[in-house]
Amino acid sequence: MQEIIKTNERLPFMRFRGIMGIISIILVVASIASLSVNKLNFGLDFTGGTLLEVGFEKPAELNRVRTALDDKGFGDAVVQNYGTQEDILIRLEPREGVKAEQLGTDILDSLRAEFEQTVEMRRIEFVGPNVGDEFIEQGGLAMLTALICILLYIAMRFEWRLAVGAVAALAHDVILTLGLFSILGLEFDLTVLAALLAVIGYSINDTVVVCDRIRETFRKYAKLTPIQTVNRALTDTLSRTLVTSLTTILVLLTLFFLGGPLIHGFATALLFGVVIGTYSSIYIASTVALAFGVSRDDLMPTEVEKEGADQDPLP
Amino acid sequence: MLNKYPLWKNLLIIFIVLVAALYALPNIYGEDPAVQVSANRNATIDTSTMDRVKSSLENVGIQAKSIALEEEQLLVRLNSDDEQLKARETILDSLGDNYIVALNLAPATPEWLKSVGAQPMKLGLDLRGGVHFLMEIDMDEAVRKIVDGMKDTIRTELREERIRYSAVRVDDTTVEVELRTDEAYAEAASYLDGRYQGYNLVEDEENRLLQLQMSDQKLAETRDYAVSQNITIMRNRVNELGVAEPVIQRQGSNRIVVELPGVQDTARAKEILGATATLEFRMVDSENDIRDAQNGRVPFGSELMPMRDGPQQLLKEDVILTGDHIVNAGVGYDEYNRPQVNITLDGAGGNKMSMATKDNVGQPMATVFIEYKATDERDEKGNLQFTKNAEVINVATIQSRLGSSFRITGVGANEAQNLALLLRAGALIAPIQIVEERTVGPSLGQQNIDSGTQAIFWGFVLVLAFMVVYYKKFGLVANCALAANLILIIGVMSMIPGATLTLPGMAGIVLTVGMAVDANVLIFERIREEIKAKRSPQQAIHHGYDSALSTIADANVTTLIAALILFAIGNGPIKGFAITLAIGIITSMFTAIVGTRAIVNSVWGGKKLSKLPI
């Protein structure tokens, strides 16, 4: 039998819960601080504006592109390489008073005039400023709805202490992933938002498995203290947790390297989220549940009352 | 502890996977470049059209792969991309204006598959290339137009009834009528009371003021009508563009989504879809001197208006006719081969035109082109503000009394083309603006498909390899389940008519591949634990599957919740991700629990074993 972790012993996970808790709190605070100072580098989906991806035949001369655009009055354009040397990405802030949906075509025309080679239009995106605001609103709403629905489901299936632990773990993962995007200044667009929701899905998956085992272990071993019980449950699920994370990380790495630049942010958010999610399902959920004083009595199966059991049988 | 599935259960599993495989099959056949011909107005498509197309193509040396008549449409499959454009032009030339000829990529699904309803997955715009527009309708303007029309009606009717009023004006959604005398007030009140459906009469006797307020229901109807009229008009305009399989849908209360797969000339598409234009015909005021007006003494009942490529014009305020009476408009050429726009009006429009021009032969008539342009500004309610740009595009002398058919000359070839197109599509009651656009070029689309497929392939291979190394023969079993899962996802995606595959959708498939093994990992880890606890192999299998079940269900339901929320709020590409994720979760539960159990049972079940290869 090949195993990542070979042990029949309980690993003393909870011995480190203090230090892990402190590390997590520091990371969460740092993330929130960065989010409030640096904010998120919102992509076009949220800010509105115009984006153009064009392909040249030869490696693109960025400076010449910039001058050409400057001459045409697009001085505020951000020009950068995208994926390959031949591809460039041009971004423009939302503008007042111009027929905005016409911008993309105008820029393309002026590039074609400046460079005497085929300039291929690969992608044009235009998002009106209000649509962007709506996306932010919808995204935030979706995140909250997801968290609440999952909280309700877990509270229904398990017990409120574990549910709070699970949601704390989720919030932890989301905040840290957002923090990473804020600290590194990575672009936050709709696909990253989707990835974040997928992280919620993944992390909750992991946490549920752990919580399930904690409950089972409480029921099975009456003599263990809560800390011993949690240690035991975490040890038992550890190899599953690691194997699943490993396979998921494997496919995410292929997405990161082969999925193309459009999917880069998505893969980054998920990769980071899965790593953090794996850690949080081990430490955060259980630590929070313990802090709220989860015990064996809370998790025993409730006896189903038979209808009419308290009534005398009919004569 | 026998661990045997009954035969019917095994057969059912095989059957399900086979059906999915059958429906997934069309995806490997690829697509043919094709030209799709459909009828526009009055024209019909039958076998004679088919023969005409066939012979015209043969004349220019194009050998079509096949020509088929399906649902009143003609689908001409071609052998190469190069022939596609040429074929389109040829067919357009030979059939003329009454047909819409669109470029298309037709799935090359073999007949026997088509006969069971199997079709390849629909590809999203990010994979196929094309344009996505989100358009917003100016509802205030729509309502304003209706109320303005009401104002005119009331004026005319009061005049006909000889009820003397001092003013009829519009205030937001209300038409106010001010009467001169108490007598007229009483007359008007009884006349107007209950006369117009959808308007409530509010009487203010003291001020001799009558207010006709648009009811909420009428307001809602007006808005609905504005949306549906816009959708109809968009559909017409899209038809003019010649696009195969366009999507035109309402989104929310005042938005329309237009998706045009495969369109490359986006500038033209935008110009035609985005511009709101209408025409007004008005008499030129030739009795007064325009120089007086330019100096600020504009005569009563006239107004100054700019002219495109020309001096200002002084026009009468009365509108002879508006664009909504236009039935048809097309480009033609006069004897000097100059472009002109031929216009046909409906009956009422013809009468109006005839009345107005009867006494004005020899007088100049102006064509006013009115365009609504969005200003990017919004009012406090967040609605877009539009400015109305009116300009005279043409002044022509009325040569004779005009009827329901006449022509405008003196326009450039391109302008004539665009004008005719817009007029034909009808006049919008409410202006519309593009608030979101996503255009993907065809080469990027193909590149997205390639990188998506590669990511799926290598992700799949890596996971397969890992599972075999880590779980030995049981790993192989999980791999069979994973392969079956992939087939099921693609099969189900192809079966659901609304499901579209997008690049994030492909990412969803990759992610499911990674996560789908989770159920098997849970089960296998349980089996290993049971073995460690010194249970017999058969018992280990049985308990392993049993005790993992509720965990798997809980874990997947929560992920499913996240996927459903994504689906509910997401836009196109994100929805694609949510769909594949949700389908993947459900199919993976089936293959990982039931599918692997069937294999495990038939390989190791019902035997005395001393050891399990796990």
C-alpha cells in the first residue's frame, strides 16, 4: 500500500492551532489592509472601458504603437504585450462624450494606417461604466448568497458550531485569495470572480469531509477529549485531503500553463485558493468549532420521535 | 458479503454510458464551411431555388459538397473556406435582394447520428468568434413619444369638437388641457372622460385644468412594447446583416442581448444595430427669408435646422410624415446611374403624403434625418441620456403629387445603402445604445479551443497517471470512471439544447476532472482503513463504499450550490463554467459511486480474496 502519510498514530494537529490561528489572523489582517489600501486591480468587466487585443505579423513595437495612438488622441491608452510578442493588448478608460462602442474600431483603423502590415483584430471588449458597477454588485451579492446558502446547508446537516467553523474557513479562503490579488496587483475580472466561487465550492467540499469525520469520530470514541477527537479525525482524513488537493492542483497547473492567457487569472485564483482551502479545512474549521466548545453531546444523532408515540394505543 | 450487482444494474450502467457516448460522438466530426440561404419577405424557398443556386455555383466552378433544403432554409455545404465567400456572393447575385445569404459553419454530423437527434455541443462566442452586444433602451423616450402622440390627438379632437382650449401640454406622463371658459371645461371634461384607454382623467375645476394621466398598466405596456418592438427591429436588422444562428433576447426590463456568431465586420454591424434613425418629411419654408431667421427672427411655425454638407435650412414645423409609415426602402439607380433611395409608404402615409404635396408641386421638401446618440450621461434614476440630432439630409423639389411610392435622390452610394437599410428595418419608438460589447476574432476563437482542449487532455493524463501509481488496480477502476465521466459531461452538454461550451466552461471540465476523483479517493481511503482495521476484503469494499456515501453527497451538494449561484448571476462565459461544473458534479457522483462499484463488484466481488490490490 502506497501512502503519502504512513501512520496509525494520531498526529497532534491541534497542538499548533494557536500558532496557526495567529498566522491566519495576520494573513487575513494583511489582506484586508492591502484591500483597503491598494484596492483590487479591477479588470474591464468592472471598471468599464474599452479593451483591444490585436495580433501583428512581426513582434510588435510597443513604443511605435503608443506614439501612433498618442497622435490620434488616445494618449491614455495602456499598451502591453499579451501572451506572445506579436500580440498586444490595448486598454482605454471609459470616455465621456465619445460614441464609446466606436472606439475599438477607430483604434484598429489607426493602427492599420500606421503599420503597413496586417493588423489582426483578435478581440474587442467594451463595457459601459454602469454595466461594470452592476457586475461588482452582482458579484458581491453572489458571493454573499453562496456563503449564506452553504452556511444554512451545513447548519442543517451538521451543527451550528461546525457550520460557523466551515464558513469561517470559507471567508478566510476568499479574503486571502482577494488579498493575494490585491498585493500582487493581478487583474480581477469576471473569470477570477468565477474562480473565487469555485474556490468556495472546493474549500467547502474539503471542509465538509473533515467536519463529517469529526462528527463520526465524536460518536465512535466516547472517551476521547474534543482535541483528541479532532486530531484523530484530521489524521484519518489527511491522506484523502492531500490526494484530492494534489490531483486538483495537477489539473490547475495544466490550465495555468496550457489554458492560454485568457484563463490565467482564473487558474491563479484557483491554484492559490485550493492550497489555502486545503490548509483552512484542516486548521480553521476545526479550531473555530473547538473555540465555540463543540462536544460529543452536540453531535449525537437526535432520536426521531415517532408520531403518536406519546399517545396510548387505541383500545 | 457478496458484493455483486444484479445483471440489470450492470446493463443499465453500460446503457447510460453508451447513450452518452452516442450523443457525444458528433463532436468529433468537425464542421463544414457552408452558406445558408433563407427567404426574406414574400420570397419562398423550394426545389427551384435549389436548382438556381446549384447552377449558378456550377457556372463559377464551385462544386458544393451538398445542398439541402431544411425547414425553409437552404444549406449549401462547401469543400473549403476559400469557396465560402465566393459562393455567398454568387448566390446573392443570382437570387437577388429577397433572400438572406449568410455564412455559416454547419456541423458535419453523419446522417445516422442526426436521425437520433445527436448534435455537437454549441460553442460560445469566445470559442467560435463573433460579437456579443448588450443594448439598453431609453424607456423615458419611449414613454415621451407615446404621450406626445396623445397630446396631438387630443388637440386635433378638441379642435374638431370645437371645444376652445388655451393650451394642451405634456408634463412627464401626463397631458394637461387648459380650457378658456367654464362651459368649455364642462364640455371637454365630459368628452374626454373615459375616452382613452389607459389614461385616467383628473379634474381641476378651479383652474379649468384637465389632466390625463397615463395609468401604471399603460406605462408597463408601453415599456414592454418598446422592448418587443426593439427586439423585432433588431431581428430585422440582423437579418439584413446575414448572420446564421443569431441570438436576440430580452435581458431584464430594458436590455436586449444580441449575439452574432462569426461576424467579422463589427464596425458595420454596430452601425446598423446601434444607430436609431428615423426620417421626417417637412416642407421648406420658402415664404420667409432665411437670413432673418439666422439673425434671430425665426418666423412662427418654422424652425432652423442644420444640413449635412450644406447651409442651414428653414423648415416648417409641421411634419408631413414620420418614418413609421415607411413600409419599404431600397437603393436604386436613376438614368444617370446616380444612387437613390426608393421609398414605399403604407396607406395612411400615402394619403398624408398625397394631401400635403397636392398643393405644393414645385415647392422644395426636406428630408430630415433624426438620430439619437447616447451621451454617456445618466439622470438620477441611472437611465441613459440621449440627445436628438436632427439634420436635413436632402432637399428636393416636389416634381408631382406624391403617392405611397416615391424616391429620394442626391444621396451618396454608401449613405443610400445604409439609409435604405435602416428605413427598411423600421423606425424605433425608443432609442437604444450598446452598453457592452465583446468581440472575438475567429483566430482567437480557434486558439481558445486548442488551448482548452490541450489543458483538458494533459490534466486528464496527469490525473490518470497519478491514480494508477497511487491506487494500483483500484486506480485503474477510478480511471475508467473518470473517462466515463468525461464522456457523460460531453454527451449531456450536447443533449441539453441551451448549454453552450465556453472557454471557462472548458476550465470547468478540467476542474471537474481534478475533483471527480475525490469521491473515489474518499471511498478508497475508507477501504484502506477498513483493511487496516483487519476486515476481510469483501467487508472492506462494502463498508468503504457505504460509509463514504454520505460524505460524498454532502461535499457535492455544497459545491453544487456554488455552481447554481454562479449560473444564476453569471453572464455568458461564466454561465458556461457553471453549467459544466454542475453537470460534472452530478455525472461524477454517478460514475465514481455506481460506476466504480460495478467494476469493483464484477472484478473482485463474490470471491474469496486474501488481499485487495489497493
